[in-house]
Amino acid sequence: MEKILKKYFHIFLLPTLIAFLIAFFVPFVLGMYLSFTEFTTVTNSKFVGLSNYVKAIHNKDFMNALIFTAKFTVISVITINIFAFILALLLTRGKKGSNIFRSAFFMPNLIGGIVLGYIWQLIINGVLYKFGVTMTYDPKFGFYGLVVLMNWQLIGYMMIIYIAGIQNVPEDLVEAAKIDGASSFRILRNIKIPMIMPSITICLFLTISNSFKLFDQNLALTAGAPAKKTAMLALDIYNTFYGSVGWEGVGQAKAVLFFLLVGLFAFAQLIFTRSKEVES
């Protein structure tokens, strides 16, 4: 069987390779090329060099969206992972009803999209109405509203990943540390955290990518915000494509910059977590 698989390996690989080329590689290369052109359709393009990137970088809305997204990502990644890890620790102590709580905390992840944005818009505005304002009154209301929404949706999901990592920590190792007199904090710092670094890597990557890619909730939750001050990168790129005639090339340049930025953050996070794994 192994000889047959090795002999026909390329034949089995061919459908997947073709699908990859058609669905990802070719559109990606075409998108990179279009970012250096002025176009209305993919067959009607004129090469303009780096002018689209210059316009994108000097675009006030884009830079505001970049700063807004960066702040949102940093705060969301920290809060989501801290709360998810704390919940994972609490729900791996073998207490009665832990499975019910796990399911309850995970359920918000099943709700997504524009519906979730409108639900939280009603909830948050219902509170803010008592103070005579709404989320569109000040960009900071929209910012923290998005942070709350993102935490509510992803904490349970990340919690499940952390639980899987904690449950794989050998119980014998923990018991040996307790016998040697190690405190709960020292066991957590020197045993559990180093041994669940793969889970931490996954959670950090997922929270970074989801925070950067947030679009529909941003569109629904902060719709009507003044001067687009609560628009994140994905929404700003969408507005450039469909709200500005003749700016398709600039929108494509923004999309390429967006891709590079997310890739840079993800790569930096991977290097950081891998270095921690090596140290442990």
C-alpha cells in the first residue's frame, strides 16, 4: 500500500493543488498586481506604480483605521486570553457542574456576524441612553463596545483550547511538585504555563487574526459613527472599494498592506511563543 501511495502521490495531490491555485494563488497574485494599477475590472487596468500605496498611506481614514485597529487588537488579545485562561483554570478543578459552565461560556461563539453586532448595539445603547448618549456620540464608546463584543464572543472559544492544554499536563508531575512543596502559583508558572505553550500559540494567533479581520460586527455595532472614527481596517477597505469611485486601485493597495500587517503580527507572535517554548 505504501509503495502504491508513493507511486501515485502526485496524482492524488493534483486535485488539491489545482484547487489551491485557482482559489488562492492566482487571485492572490492578481490582487498584488492590481494594487499597482488603476482599474475598474480585472481586464481593464493601467499600471501606475506605487501611487496607490502613496495615496493609501496618506489617506486620513486609512491611518485612523490602522491606529484604531491596532489599539483594539492589543486590548482584545490581552483581555480575551487572560479571561479565557482564568476560566480554563477554574473549570479544570473537577468541580461539579463544570461541563455545564463550559458549554454556557462557549455558546456565544456560535452567534456571529451582523446579528451579533445589532444585538450588542441594542444592549449598549440601552445603557448609554440613560446618560443621554449613544455609541455614535463618541468614538471611545464604539471602541469599548467592540472590545466587549469581541470578549463576549471569543473568551469561551479560547477557554476550550486552554482547557484542552491544561488537561494534557501530566497529573503526576503536578503531584510531584506539590510533594516538593511548590505553591499553586509556582506550579502554574513553572509547570502548567510552559507545558501549554502550544495552546497559548493557537489562542494568540486566533485572537490576533480575528481582531484584525473584524468587519461585520464593526459595521453593525458602530454604524453612523461620525467621520468614520470607529471604522477598522476591513471596513475602511470596504468603504474605499464601494464608496469611492476611481479608488479601486487604492483599495487594493490597502488590502495588500492589511495582509502584510496581519502577517507581520502573526509572525512576531509565533516567534515570541516559540522562544518561550524553547526557554521552558
